[in-house]
Amino acid sequence: MIKNFVLDTNVLIHDPESIYAFEDNNVIIPLPVLEELDNLKRQTGSLGKSARHAIRELDSLRQKGKLSEGVKLKNGGKIQVVFLKKKDHEDIDFLYEKYIDNWILVYTLHILKSTKQPTFLVSKDINLRVKADSLGIPSQDYLSDRSELQSLTPGYFEFHNIETLDKSLLYPNAYIDNLDKYYRFDGENLLQMSRKITAWNVKPRNREQFFAMDALLNDNIKLVSLIGMAGTGKTFITLACALQKTFTEQKYEKIIVARPLVAMGGKDIGYLPGSYEEKMKPWMSPIYDNLEYLFRLSNTNMKEFMKKGIIEIEALTYIRGRSIPDQFIIIDEAQNLTPHEVKTILTRAGENTKIVLLGDPYQIDTPYLDKDSNGLVYAASRFLNSKISAHIILQKGERSLLATEAANLL
């Protein structure tokens, strides 16, 4: 049976192409959603970019027919922009015009009462879904790009008898611990690994770090996703391996380290006073702290090294859209990216470029994302069966006993 799905603005911001994700059903966009997109399109950063992307998608469909009457989609569904007249909502008691959310609820309620087709409000906003429930409106989260963190494997397995191992249970670049003998599955064979691994004078402190460093140093693995709480060493070992591959082995021309800037008050970095470096310092200090320690380990002057331009530390906003070849790219705090943003970054990778996604899905600072719907978990899940990717969950804290206890207890 054909269903109606009414989209909230945040769904289109989360995934500007979400209108194509509802199979042969009806996708309905209330006119106030277009008003909100119009206000957001002027913003800098990912918010404005997603709003503009969504508007362009709708404009391209407008060429195929009248959106007010409904336009057929390639997947067999239909998209329609709905406008209500005053008589359709003048008797609604809870409507306060300044609240866009209330307008979206009114539109959904009107559609629900005026059609026999099942109607659902789709929103990333939990509170709006709660309000919808109180009005008898069926609602749901946008689930098309959702992955379950709980079902994501740690990236390694323990087997006591390697001879009886069923390889069909493994995925490419899965790691095996066989009574302290380590193996990597290349998609066909189990390759025994040397227990010695070093990068930029850094050695792994535990099994997960060993597997992660092997993936980071493997030139055939183009995408590595490392998930772990604060203190597991994911950023530290990644920077060490990046320096090893770029400076010592000269496999890559440059290291690019980027983080999404979740700005205070929703304002972009451009609103802050000072030079670009001064604006970036609060966000990038964890990166610099790790680099300073690594350079002390190698008895190298960090300031002199940075002048060579081998390491570029950027806000993610300023590298998105570039086609970058021969780079070792590190995306820190990747859990604060939407699946669409991660797709945009990965599809821009140039020839001989390696990308590493780092983050902790339980420490998300972006509205409407959670541990299952963020770009880090999405990419790790979708690339699990790819021969050019590896995924490791780091579980043991190595920063200090206090840091580990704080991460676990707080």
C-alpha cells in the first residue's frame, strides 16, 4: 500500500537526496520547510551547503512537472509540495506562527485527516516526534542511512584453532588473534603477521593498536576507520603512521589533518576575531598536542618541520570539495559528520590518497546525529566488505589510568 511521508527540514539537511529514499511512496514537503531551507541556504559551512543542495534537487524535479500537483520519481514514487489555505488550519489551537515545527505538525495532521493512505512524519528531531505522538501523528526517524553501532564488528576475532576457521565468516582485512599469533585475512588467504611494528618511534601498546597500525601502514588499504573512546590512542598512532609513510617512506606528498568545526551558537569560524591560525587553535589543540609529543620522541624540532609544509591542519569546511591526490588525510571527530558529508569527502579522494576516519560515536556534538546515524559508523559499516578498507574498534585506554577510568565511569 502506498504511504505518505512528510519530511521535516532537518531530514533534507541531513541528506539532501533523501527524497529518493522512500521507494514507490509519496514524499510530501510542507511549504514552511521550503521557507526554512531558504533561510538556511545563506549560511556558510555544511548547513548552508546541504540546504542549497536540497533546493537544487527540488528545482531539477520542477522541470518535470508541477510540484504542487506531484512529480513522478525514477523509483516509482511521487514528490509533492503542499500549501495549506487559512481555512485548513484556522481552527488549530496549538498553532503559534513563529514555530516552524508547529506548522509542520499542522500540515501533517491535515494530510493525515484528508487521505486514507497511511501518513508518517519523518524527522531527526526527537522532540518533534514526541509532539507528533501527542497529536496522534505517526512519526519516525530517517532510517535510510542508519547503521547499528552495536552490530558493527570490532575488526578482529579470536580463534584457538586456526585450522578449523571458516573463511566465509570473515571479511577483507579482518584480523585474527590465534593464541598470540596474529593474522590478516586479505579476502582469500590468512597472512601471518610479524609481531614487530614501529612507526615514527611509536610501538603499539595493545592488540587493537597493533592491528590499527598495520592497517594504517598498509598501502593497499585506502580507507581506515578507527573507533574508540578518548585515550585509546587512535589520533596518536594515526599521526605517527602518517609521519612514517609521508616523511620517512615518502609514499605521500603531504599529511592533511581536518576536523569538523561544531561552532558555538551555530556561527561559523569566520565570525571569530583574529587570524585563521588563531581561530583554529581551540579546535586543533589536541592535534598539536599529539604532534608535539611525537616530535619530542624523534628529537625533531616541530616548528622547523612545520615550515616545510608537509603537514596541513585544516577545518574540514576548507578541504571539502577539493580533489586531493597523493595525500594521507586524517579526519578527526568524524562522528560529527552526516553520512552525506562523509560520502562527499570519500568521493573526492584523488589517486594514491589514503583517508583515515577517527572518532567516538558516543561523543557527538552535532544536533540530529546519534551513535547509529553518524558518518563514521555509516562508512565503517558500508565498507566492511571492501578489500581496500579496514576497520578497528580500540577499547583499551592508554592515555593514563585516570583518563581511562574517567571515560568508563563518567
